[in-house]
Amino acid sequence: MSVEKQIAIIYLGTKGMLNSVPVNKVKEFEADFLAYMRSKHANVMNDLKAGKFDDSLTSTIEAAAKEISAKYKA
């Protein structure tokens, strides 16, 4: 997995944003989230790849996670 993908997923995990996703659905969430980020927020992923990490990036990551995780809530 590329570094920018790892950063985004690890960030979500450390902020408790995966808590509402059932354990058996985490991999599916991860795939959906990363596909969404690639298609809608490629600039954020590119910034992460370039070593940037700031509040504007994390707020986009969090908003995307909230949107995607809504369909996984138990």
C-alpha cells in the first residue's frame, strides 16, 4: 500500500473514525474510502504523498470518512 494511503487510513484509526465500522467491514470500508479519495480528492492524496500534512488535509479526510462510514454503521 502506498504511503499516502497508509497515512490516510492510519490517521482515521488514530482519531477513532473507524469505531462505527464493524470489524468484518473494515477492509471494505478501506477500499471504498480510498477509491473515493482517489476520485474526489486526488489533490489531498498527492499532498500526502509529497509529505504535506495540515488541518485542511485532515478535515477533508475526516469529512470523506464520515460520508463513507455512514453506510457501514452497525
